[in-house]
Amino acid sequence: MGWFRKQLNLLLIAMSFFTRIPIPAWVEFDSDKLNKASRYFGVVGLIVGAASALVFWLSQFVLPNSVAVILAIITSVLMTGGFHEDGLADTADGFGGGWKVADKLKIMKDSRIGTYGTLAVGLTLLLKWQLLVEIALYSPLKAAIALIVAHSLSRVVAASMIFSEQYVTEDDGSKSKPLAQHQHINDLLILCLSGFAVLACLNGLVAFVLLLVLVALRQLLIWGFNRQIGGYTGDTLGAAQQISELMCYCIMLTIGLN
């Protein structure tokens, strides 16, 4: 398998893991390749963000911005199957309803959603909508850009935790999909490079503030996850992506429109 085909194989594995987009039957999959595919999680976010931005951009010509934003959010949820939102819900339920680490992990593995999870997802979607509507009121183009930037950078933040943090082992009863549990330095560098490429396309001040805030947020999330369960799971990475996405919209609303 040539270099290009290997990289394409890893990208398609990442897409199959994070989205509902069909992939070719020739794609080779195993746990080692899934670990290496983490280098392209940011690129998958770029694809999801670009699709959402396209739906928003086309819709806002014939519909109110508020409706176009809802359609963009629906697009991202349909593409990912609510993968990250599910992680956020499970994390909220586990952290909010469990006292011991074992209890928290048990709750997170439960396929049912509780009060904490329902509130977390509902309020997150509401805040996403409001932030994007506010950005769109100033500039529909910047709202489209915000979707691309946030979806990409948020996945870079979440995936980078695989490199430095400990994976909390889940038993065979877990409802979770297989998860990348190890990340080589080369995979981390490629992942970060995809994030820097996105930042390089932005205004210098916006890019600088986004970088500083997301680095700080990453450390805060790591502290919180370690305090709660001693590491990360697939659910907490989903929660990290959702929180980071919201932070990107907040920064682009407060800094990017000035």
C-alpha cells in the first residue's frame, strides 16, 4: 500500500468513526490504524463544518438567518449521528449523578439519558444557535467561517487529549464504539498542523486569541476529567469537542466581529 493510499485509508477510518458518511469496502480497519487515524480527526471536523457552512450559506439567501442556523446544526448532527452530543450527555449524567469513579463510568455506559444529560445537550444546542445567529446578524459569511473553524478546532482539542492523558478502561459491557487509545507524536503533530492551518486563514488577533483560549480550555477540561474519573473516555472526548466548539463561537462573536 503506497503512502497516499495509507493516508487516505486513515482519513476514511476517521470519517467512518466520527460520521455516518459511507466509506469504500476496501478500507482496512484495525485498532492500530484507528489510533493513527486520530491525526485526521481535525480534518473530519473540517469536512463536517464545511458541509454545515454550505447548508447555512445557501439557506440564508431564502430563509431567515435563525432558520438557516438551525439547518446548519441539523446538518452536523445528521452527519455525525449525534456522536459528540451523545458523549456530552453521558458525561453530564455520569459526572452529575455518580459519587465514585465506578459509579460515574457505569452511568456513562448506560444507553438511557438522564436529567443532567438532557439539560446539557439542550442548553448546548440552544447556546450554539444563539451564538451563530448573533454572528450571522453581523455577517453571514463570518457565521459560515465560524462553523468551519469551530468544528475543526474543537476536534483537534479533543483528539489531542489522547496523546497526553490516560484512557480509562471500559469493560465489555460498554456501549461505546472502539476508541483511539494511543497517539504517536507524529499523529499529534499532524493533528495540530491541521489546526494551525485553519488558524492561519483567520485574522491574526482572532487566531491568537483562539489559540490561547483553546489551550487553556484544554488544560481545564483535562483537570476536570482527571478529577472526576482519572483520565478520559470516548464520552468525555465528545464533551470536550462540544465545549470547545461553543468556546470557538464565543471568541469569534466577541473578537472576530470587531
